[in-house]
Amino acid sequence: MNYRHAFHAGNFADVVKHATLARILTHLRSKPAAFRAIDTHAGAGLYDLSGEEASRSGEWHAGIGRLVTAPIAHAVHALLKPYLDVVAALNKASPFVPAEAGTQGQISEQSERPPDSPPSLKLRRAKAAESIEARPASALRASAGWEGARRSPPQTQYALTTYPGSPALARAFLRAQDRLVACELEPKAFAALAHNLARDRRIKTIAIDGWVALNAYVPPPERRGVVIIDPPYEDGADFARLVQSLELAHRKWASGIYLLWYPIKGRQEPDALARSLKRSGIARILRAELAVAATSVQGPLGGCGLIIVNPPWTLADELSVLLPALAKALSSRNSNHRLDWIAGEN
């Protein structure tokens, strides 16, 4: 896995991760109490899809580029809308700041509020969330059925030039009382992150090792929120560290939502991860996987997975609708998906 995420920004794995993250954030902001999002391996925050790295790999064309032009059932589009609204707002407003303009420093915590979704988009997003949350899974799956279902036409009315990383996506969901802590150790990525998320009192960008941050910043003062854990997986030990670090953090903050992303290149490491999580004693662990191509050890990334600890009560039903829809929209070849509980209630 190449650490420079600019090569992979907006690919199918980002789409799955960020669509899921948007559903979690929609749930958190549906209640008035403040929440905190903690991103342990935040990257640059925003990515230039017309830049050298993204142009060289072209991965985003088969990810977000394909999704925004695909005809999608209305029920599926309603679930994707919070995520797609953020992408649309960024590209219509073009707020991207290149990495070389980033500023150095350990913490950025300033006053000007960053660009957010336009009011009309936010209003539509809230209404969509309300209607979806109230519907049972059977109704969602029926209205999202592939045979004869009404489909939304392609929604793109803008050129895709900018893609939000997890911290920029989370920023769009913050209210005045909410907070975001975005951590990144790699110097160039941190410089871009600090610049792209600057001038916002709700956000701290911190140059720190993500594994250290995971233990240091939980539990948050708000006592509700989500921790996003997406290491680069350049080191083969990252899968083992994932379980060890999660266990330590969960002991300190057992009620928090944890969203863990992992690549699938062969089954050995993902299956070992699942076995370790089962033995951990942590309750309420949901697993979601999507493959759009072969997942062999050699070759490009063909699949990815998510581990969600303490998922919102609606998330499993929502993913049961989203995963097959994303598999269909993002793959021109045979694809597959998995959704199951690694651990239920203790």
C-alpha cells in the first residue's frame, strides 16, 4: 500500500469508507448533544483529483467518478446523499488548497468557520436522514430492489476536481458544539492538513503518531463520537497493532463508535483480524467488506473492509442496502460483499 493517499483518493475503498462514515456522522448529529470525531491517520484532508498523483493512478474514475454518474435507486441515493452532498459542495465551491501551501505547526485551532454544505443541501440532507432513519430495513431493501425500482438519474452537474478525506468530510457535519481532532505524523501530509482545516475553532490538527493519538485522546470530553482508524498498512504489523490499540482505547472508552478500515489483499490478514477481535471480548462489532475485483496478494487493491464497533442502531440495515448497491455501481466485473456481526451484545 502506497502511503501517499493522493494516489488513491476517491477510489472505491474511499467511497465505501466515506459513505459509511457519513451515515455514522448523520446519526451523531441527529441528537442535540455534542460529539467529537477523532481521525488518527488523517492524511492531507483534501485531495486534488487533477493533481499529478491522482492523474497518474486514475483510481478515482472507478470510484467517486463512477458513483456520481451511476443511476441509483432512490432509497440508495437517500442513504448516500449526506456523503454526495459534501462532495458536490466542495467541487462547486472549489476550496482545495494544494499541499505545498500548507503551514507547519503542532496544533491549528483558529476562528473562521470553513466552507460547509450550502443551506439548501444541508436542509435536504436532514430531511433525507429523517425519512431513512424511520424506515425499517425491509422497506429500504424493497425500495432499493434492482428489478423495476425507480432510479435517480446521474446527479453530477459539476466537474470533479476535489475529493474530501475523512477529516474534511467530518468537518462538513460539525455543528457549533461539535469537535474534530485530526492527527497526522508524516510532515508533508500534516502541513497540508493543517492548512486545509485551518481557521476553525472546532478543529485541532495535531502532528502525532496515530497509534499514540488513539490512546491519548479517548475518552473525549463530550463522551460521544467516532474514532476513525485508517493506517497506511505499509507495515505488516499494522493489522496486529489495530487490535492491540483498539483494545486499549476500548477499555478507556467502551461506549465510543470506532470505525476501522483495512485492505483486502488475500484472506490471511483480514481473517486473522476477525479472529483476534472475537477473542478480544469487545461487544457489538460489525464487519462490512466489498470487493470490486480480485483480492490477491499481488496486484492492485481489489477489496476492502470496515470494522465498526458500537455501530448506530440503524447502520447494519443501511449497509445491507448500500453494499450491494455500491458493488453494482462500482464494479464492471464480478463483485462481492459481506456484512456480518463478529461479536454481538455481551
